[in-house]
Amino acid sequence: MAAVWFITGASRGLGREITVAALARGDQVVATARDTTAVTAAIDSDRPDLLILPLDVTNTDQSWNAVDAALDRFGRIDVLVNNAGYGLLGAVEETSDAEARALFDVNFFGLLNVTRAVLPVLRRQRSGHVINIGSAGGFALGTGYGIYGASKFAVEGITEALAADLDGLGVRATVVEPGMFRTDIFDPTSLRLAATRLDDYAATAGQRRVDLVRMNGAQRGDPRKAAEAIVDIAHAAKPPLRLQLGPDSIARVTAKLALVAAEQAAWRHLGEATDHDDADARSGRTGEE
């Protein structure tokens, strides 16, 4: 049976490529975006296996209405892809409260809005898959995109929690951690720059702004291959909790894990010395447990 996809941010970039890849695999797709004309311009909309709907993920009522329309058309939802979001460049101190909150409203709270609307469907079905598009920068953060990375770090955390919440209900959760892919991520439509620039950050966050914008159009990753990989895990019997896409993402995650392990080994003695002296006796445990 063909799977039914519900994809946010389907008008461009990875969301559009996932839509195309799922349709090519013989699935049915509900493609949502704030600007539906951008979807119809990129994909032939006159087909029975595609439903294009307007959706601003920050609008709770619109999220529920889109889910109802999806069910009216296809009767079920099998895969939710939370892809809608945008980037923000600037040092943490350079990023204003308004800029940070606006970013989290879309990248994190918007994701929660849509997920809450879709999860009752998946739970009733006792089947489904929530795929959240995170970032390699949401696992291993660096200078210049701290607030954006924090929003994607939150996506990492919520996906982990979802996987635990949904255990035994037949619903899976995966966070995808793409590296640098040749989408429009660094175009003005997808990337914002913090309004404030501080001279003290010129060599760190300031240089990162320049490097990332200059990289636009020359990223090594192929978004079509990324989309095909995401469709693959959606059809897998046991999909992963995390999926790194791109050798650069794999390298960053590997380096971060090694750093955490090394620091834990170096400072473990300090962390293990913080229990009450009688903690093991009171709990009936030995220190080896």
C-alpha cells in the first residue's frame, strides 16, 4: 500500500525534493507551504496522488485544518516530515530577543504545532513515522549560528523524547542531521542575518557569516540523494532514531562524540564524587551498578 506523506516546507529545498522522491516511489503526498504557488510552480499539481495545502506552521488552527483536509483526501497519514524552518547567522550575543524568538517560533514551536495535530492520527492507526529535519549543526554547534543550532538542538531533544513516548504504539521518530547540501538554505528566502554586528566577533562569528554566504551554491551535498535516503528510512522496518546525511555531517558527529567521551574520561572522577556518602547503602546498590 502506498504511504501517505504530510510534508511541511514543501515549496523549496529539501522539502520539495522529498515530495518529488516520495511521489516517484509511488506514494501519496500532502505538500504544505506558506506559499502554495511556489509548490505548484515546481511540481505538477494536477495529479491524484498529490494534495497541496497552505500551512503556516506557527498557526495552530491551520495545522489542524490541514490534517483534516489530508484525511478527507487520503484517509490516513503515514509519514510526517517536519521540514519547515529557516536559518539565522550571528553570534549568540549579536542575536536579539526578537530574532531568537521568531526563529524558535518556526523551527521548534511550529514543529510542535504540526506534530500535535498529526500524532492523534498516527496513534489511532498504531502506525506511522515522524521525521524531523534537524541539522549537523544541531548536534555539534559552532560559531556564527548558535541560536539556529540551539533551535535544531531542541529538535534533537524533542525527537528523542517522542521516540520514548511512542514506544509500543507502532509509531517511530527520526531526526535527520544533514550537512551542507546544495539547496537554497543560504538564499535570503531561507537565511536571515542578525541585525547587530560586534567587532569583537569579527574573527569568529563574523567570519562564519562570510564563509557560509560565500559557500552558497557550492555545497557538496546533493539534495535529491538526501531526499531519496529519507524516503528509504520511511519505508524501513526499523528506521534509526538519528540519520546523518553527508560525509561532513558524519565527521562532525563522530568528532563531537569523541570529544564528549574524552572529556567524560578526564573529569569522571569529579562527577562521580558528588553523591551523598551513604547513597549506595540507602538504595541497596553497590558503586559498580
